[in-house]
Amino acid sequence: MTLRFASRLDNVETSAIRELFKLLGKPGIISFAGGFPDAAMFDVEGVREAANAALTEEPGAALQYGATEGYQPFREQIVGLMAAKGVQSLTPEQLIVTTGSQQALDLLGKTMISPGDKVIVEGPTFLATIQCFRLYGAEVISAPTDENGVIPEALEQLIAEHQPKLVYLIPTFGNPSGALLSLERRRQVLEMAVRHQTLVVEDDPYGDLYFDAPPPPSMLALSDSVPGSRDYLAHCGSMSKVLSPGLRLGWLIAPAELLGKCVMCKQFSDAHTSTFSQATAAQYLKAGRMPATLDRVRTTYAARSKAMGEGLRSQLGDAVRFVQPLGGMFIWVQLTGARGQETDGNALAKRAIEQGVAFVPGTPFFAQNPDTSTLRLSFATADIARIEEGIARLAKAL
């Protein structure tokens, strides 16, 4: 029997990261590969109490079908979260709850992209975004970046040349780069969105994971001070990295017309995000436990990031180049080839597995012109002892 699959599948393939996980069954392997939060950081007791509260106070609403736009008490809590981060003019009606922020990206792809349309992303960027937009037929174009994120002048040239349907950015502790876009650059991006009347999608799953000083305000928070920019800005948020990815909760804030189209498409796909998850998260936020949870996660990840950076410097020396991140979950490394050592991240990944350590080569994170000398290391799920041992194994593989 021969099945005739949709032609849209011709332009995508399975995730290189997910495929890599198939190799991680070797006993004793240390993984820096996943983009997962550390399960030990989950506030299990707090989530249990929140779930019990949801079932006690509003069992019917928590277990019943719900509105496609989202469970109203949770939407109200999201407004509170965003207000604490400088977004003062938001109402619950200006956002929808999604099944993780990944669904928000999928809805944007469904509503905005026709086959042959161009979209611009950072090079490198979140692999699943490249795959998602290609699934809907987009030509995905990479904008140059440096250690501070996307380069505005280069981005504007690409916008003028290609007139994309949208521009997708992770301005705060990007995946995989860990880069932090400056306040000035954020304003420049908003201003060019207005000039070129181009939708900018700000994906912000890591913004709360800063180690010392908070990052600059999100572009959403800044949009009130850049006239007209809110009309060309969509913002994706998530509970996955700060509370639990298993709850599958994200949200999308967007102009009214776009948001309405996304609601319509969401009706076709899942009707609504789990009301029980939303009710649980609403009770958790209402109980005021999030600040303490975030403090614990920030302290832990900061120590692990520092340990990984120190290990790279001491064990690999001038064979690698990287910028120590100020937050997030990743260190983005470039192999320099110093002293004739390896410059191909894909080749190193295979040898690293043999040494008992795993990471993700950088190549899949580029929509165009991949830099094969790069690799992504996650410090989120390994404790400091395992980070030190894993980096020592990586040095042996090099």
C-alpha cells in the first residue's frame, strides 16, 4: 500500500535533536543536549496544592470543555504576570492561551504563511520554528547575528529586499545562542516594523531565567513608547521553562484581527487548551508561589552556567569560543580549530557520544548557510559535578 502524503511534508524532516535522543540510551551518558528544564526544580507540592484547589473551588469548570480563547482566570493571571514585566496596557481579551508556545508559532504559521512566502529568522534560531514555518511552505531566510542578537541594520536590509510576511526573534537569552538583544536594538526593531509594516514575532520563553540583573523590557513592554508598533507585534509566552512543560501552557498576544484568525484555527485543531491545566496554573499563580520558584531556578541555573563556562575555559581553552550567557539555559560554542583540533560540530558530536557526553551540533539551528563549527550545550539539567565530568569528557573527544 502506497500512501500519498501532503506535498508540504517534502520540505521538512524530523528534528535532529529528537533523533539525537535515540542515541542517549547508553548507560552513564551525560547529556547537555536537551532544552528541558530540570525536573528537580519543579514545585511539585505547589502544583499539587494548586490542582487540589482547582478541583475544590471550580471542579466543573476545571474538568469541562472551555473557551478556545482560554480559561478566564488564567488569562487574568497572565495579564498580571505581564504587568509585573512592564506591559501595562494588556487586557485578557488581547491574548489567547495555547497548548505550549509551540502552538502559538503553529497558529502564526497557519494564519500568516502561504506557500512561497518569505519569513526572516535569526541565524541561528529555534529549530522547531524553522520546521514549523517550512511546513506551511515558507522560504525561511536567516538574518545575521552577533553576541548581542540580531543585527538591526542587516535585518532591515533583508526586510527591504524580501518583504517578508513576518520576522521571528528570540530577543532574550535566545535558543540556541543565549544572546540578549540590547534595549537600543529592541527599539530599532520596533521602529523598522512600523516603517516596513512588517509583523515581528517576539518569542519569550526564557525571559524570566536571568541570573543577575533583569534583562531589558520585552519589545511588547516597549511597544507603548514606539507609536504604531503594537499593530505589528505578536508576543509568545510560556509556562514550560518556569513552572512545568507537562502542563503545556503558553499564550499569544497579538493584534485583534490576527488573534481572531488564530482563535479560528485553534478551534479546528484542539478546540481549547486543557482547562484543568489552566485552572491549576491559575491557582498556582494566585497562591503567589512563582517568585520563590523563579528565585530557586535562577540561582541553580546561574551556578551551573558558571561551572560550564569555567570548565570550557579550563578544559578546552582556545579550542572553543563562547560568550558567557546572562540567563537562559544554553551556551553557544564555536570550535576555533586551535592547535589543529576539531572544527566540525557534527563530527565532534559522534565522538562525544563515544566518550559518554552528548550535545547538539549547531548546524540544524540555521535556516541558511549553517555554521558547522558551532554546538549548543545546555546546563539546565546536569548538576555541577556532572557538568564538570561532562566537559572533561568533551575535551577528550576533541
